[in-house]
Amino acid sequence: MTEIIEPTRKIPEWIRVRVHEGENYKQLKQLVRDRRLHTVCEEAHCPNIFDCWNRRTATFMILGDVCTRACRFCAVTSGRPAELDIGEPIRVAESVADLGLRHAVITSVDRDDLRDGGAEIFARTIRAIRRRSPGTSIEVLTPDFQGDRDAIRVVVEARPDIFNHNTETVPRLYARIRPKAVYANSLGLLAYVKELAPRMVTKSGVMVGLGETREELLDVFRNMRSHHIDVLTVGQYLRPSKKHAEVVRYYRPEEFQELKKAAVAMGFEHVESGPLVRSSYHADEQIPESHRKALAG
């Protein structure tokens, strides 16, 4: 198994982020502060925050801002979380309504300290958004709930339109990059979602540049399709700090297009693949065409 190109660790010219704190950015930042909410845009140091917030889109992060895991790619603070904030679902729903979002993305930290991993708070948030913004499509980006099917069922029964859970990397790198996660649980979670709700859109994403090979990536794509995952996102891993895993190499834009072509040929309904692609970046544009009319209705 060989790499697509020789490794390079220097940040390339094609990974550029325009920093622009426009009026929408400032308003959204103030709304998040006023409502005492968290966004993965800030907590995970997402490079797309200025673009997204200026477009008045954000990915709300529930269950607090402290994660019980310490994945080596993630900038979110790890440690002992605070007690649950039961008013959080209402404040998220109010924010979605205030922003007039057509598509809302809800994610969370891992809460392995909770019996249900936070599934009930996900469900309450979905229902609260439905009550206030019935025309808004809802996407959840959940943790793996440690493979707990009862927890997964709680979220599915709240009827999100899209159920996303990121596989993140290839199985060989899990011990180093996602030490508390299990590859089979990540795929099994999304397969169980399809079992419970066959028409619900399932989605997953991977990062590249952590030392995986092209063959390993394509194997993951095939595994995803065998578990009936509809949407795939592929983006470049960017090191949040010197404490995190190093970037082994940066993929060229044409390599992302090659990966997209291979994934589309496998039968994914939609594939986003590019250096700055993230699972929730322009998420409203990642809805498969076959599901758009149903969501609009």
C-alpha cells in the first residue's frame, strides 16, 4: 500500500482562509454569547468560521463544551464535564428561529459520563427546533454513544432529517487518533439508524493527512457503502496545536477530486471532497437531490 504522493508537512498555498469579521459574523457571535451556547465552529477551531458565520450559519454544540474523550485531532477541551444544562435545547431552538435557518446542524461533545451519552438532550433539542421552526431541516452530528442502541434509538425517534456520525480516519489509526472509539461502532451506529428509519439520510466523514494510504481510504468508503451510508465528506486534517497529532502530509486539490470520483462510483448519493471540507460546512448543500423535495415538504 502506497501514499498517493510523497509526504509534505509545509502548509500549501491552496489551504487559505479569508478572515473577515462582517456584520453577520458579529451578530451571530453576540447571539451565541447572549444565549450561553457553544458552537463547534469556535470550540474545534474550524477554519471555515468566518465564511459560515457571515452566511449566518453555525453548528451548535450541545451538552457543554468539555469532552470526556481526548482524541488527538480535536481541539475541544477534554476533562470532567459540568452538570447537564436542561435549558440548553430551548435556547438552541430560539437561536435557530432568530437566525431563520433553513437547515440546522446540532452536534455535541462526547459524554461518556452519562448513562445515555446525552441522547435525550439531542432528542429534546430536535423537538424544540421542530416546534419553533417547523420548516427547518435538522441534521445531527452525534458521538458514537459507545454503541448503545437504546441511545441511538432515542435520537432517531426524534426524527432528525439527517443523521451524521464521523468515522474520522482509517481503522489502523484508531488506537493513535481515536483511542476511546471503536471503528465497528461508528459504522454499526449508522447501519442501525438505517434499520430503524430506512428513509433517513445517513452521513459520515473522514480526515486525510494522518498517515493513511489511498487503499485504506477506499476500503473505508466501501465499508460505509456496505453499511448504507448516503453522504460522504472528505477533508484535510489541520493540526489545532502542537499537542495534537502531526499532519503527515497535505493532499493536493486534484487528489480530493480523485477520491470524490472513486466514492461516487461506489454509489454515495452525495460526496463533498476538498481541503477545507468539514462535515457541517455548507451542510445544507450536502443534502442528496433525491431527498430535497421531501425535506422541503
